[in-house]
Amino acid sequence: MRDIGIDVKNPAGEWDGDANCPFYGSLRLRGQVLEGTVSGIGMQKTITIERHNVRYMQKYERFEKRTSVVSAHLPSCIGEVSIGDSVKLMECRPLSKTVSFCVVESIGGEA
């Protein structure tokens, strides 16, 4: 297992030979580190993360809620995640049309 550059827990699952694994494969991580909640697990090795933002609208003197959705690669060594779990993502090279992030830690629990 190699060091990925940030302080995260070591993955508990088994590695299945996936080259796009930051811990055992050859995928390099760089850029942003995000946290979010798992909102979908329907794709193969890919999950959908939902992030909530609240910002102040000065013109209307109120707060505005926004939601952004990010697709992320889920390595097999991270283990099982379910909808509602909190995860930590890190940016990587584009793996497909919509996937440019990789899950590096499952924080678990309902967020």
C-alpha cells in the first residue's frame, strides 16, 4: 500500500486488481478534497455524492440553499458504502466523461 498524500484511515477491504485505486493501483490524486453524502450507488465502481451549500443573498437579505452532485470512483478496497453514508473524495485525472474524483475514505453513518 502506498501513501496518497493526505491523512486518511487505511482501507479495510480487499484489492481486486483495479488500476484506478489510489492505495494499491497507479491512480494519482491531486487538487481538491471534498466531503459529501452518498446519494446513489447504481453504477459499477461509481457512486453519486451530494453536497449542500448555503450562501447569503445580499440583495434579498436571505440565505439560499443549493445542492451539487458529483460522480466519484469507488475503489474496491474502500468496502461497502450505502446511501446516506458520509465519504471523503479527492480529485484525480478524468476517469470517464463525468468522473474526476475518487473516494479515499468512508466516514460512515448517516450524515
